[in-house]
Amino acid sequence: QVQLVQSGAEVKTPGASLKASCKASGYSFTTYAIYWVRQAPGQRPEWMGRINTANGDTKYSQKFQGRVTITRDTSANTVYMELSSLKFEDTAIYYCARDDWGPDYWGQGTLVTVSS
Amino acid sequence: EIVLTQTPLSSPVTLGQPASISCRSSQSLVYSDGNTYLSWLQQRPGQPPRLLIYQVSNRFSGVPDRFSGSGAGTDFTLEISRVEPEDVGVYYCMYIIHPLTFGPGTRVDIK
């Protein structure tokens, strides 16, 4: 069965960087792109970016351009999302989701708390 | 940029009764290939989102048939024919063509 397993919760200080991972299993990794979506407390989900897992091409939301980098390791069936210069308002749950004409399977989420 | 609005934002329902959620788009969601890429997600408390409906009216794998989607152009509806306790949560409409866009969500709870 399709599974996306994400890395564990993190607490970061303002200005630090975050690197979250998303390990895929149960399907051919390079057949589907992966989205990263975040959800602040009580808010709707928000698209951050997407990676073509076959060729590594990325597309980022303008809101995060310059601060977010999405990469993949095809040997490990894993996608990474790095977010730099963290601010208090980056406190959120970060999700990866497989793209099959839209997000179909979602990871369990990585809770990131930015606190001094 | 497409903006999705949902009504109502909160829907208290009686178990076994129907529920209906509307999603309206600021512009037509018909894509250049003729398809309409409007999906519905369910998010139970403390859980990640779960895909329910894709391309307006297609139920995703494992989704009970009490969930149905309809609509066209700019107006779409998610219906639950008989609300069960496990249906409590927030429902989002979502447009998948770049950029991925989400509605504000409708909270469904039991009266």
C-alpha cells in the first residue's frame, strides 16, 4: 500500500533552518511528483512547492521562493524539504503528498514549532 | 489567481441526516483539456487531509458511497447522504492546477 512516512517533530529557534523528510513506499517512486503543503494552526493548507521525482525539477510558491528548497534521493525513495530563516509564523504542520493529478496520498505530517 | 470560497463555514448536523457543502470559485475551473480538477479533502481532528473526491465527482479509493460530489464551472457541492460519527472534521475543496489552491474549509460536527 502507498505510504509516505515523514520525519519527526522539531523545535527551532528564529533564524534557524528546517530539513524535513518524506519517505515513500508501496509504489514506483519516480512515477509521481511530490508536493509539500503546510498548515498553520486553525488555517487551511497552503502549497509550498512540488518536485518531479523523475528529473528533480522543482516549482515553488512565490511566498516561499528563496527560502525553500525541495530535493530528492531516488536511491532512498525520499524527498526533502528545507526551509531557511525560520520565523515564528512558520510554526505549522508540514505535509508531503503524492501528486496523481492532485494530492492523493498524504504523509502523517511533521510538526514544526518555532520558538525562542 | 483562483480564489475558492465555501459555505457554510460550520455545519452542525444530526447523525443519519444529510449534509451539503458548497464551494464557489472566482473563475471557471474547466482546464484547457476540458476536465475540471476540483477535489474535496476531509481532515478529521488531529489527522492529515484525506482525498475524498477528485475531478468533481469521482470517489477516491476506499471512500464510502455516502460521499458524492457534483457541480460544474464555478459551483460545486459535496454531499454526505447520511452523516456518521467518523465524518466529523473539516472539509476543504481544492483546485489542483498550479498553484494548488484550497478553500477555507467547512467544519462538520454533530448537533
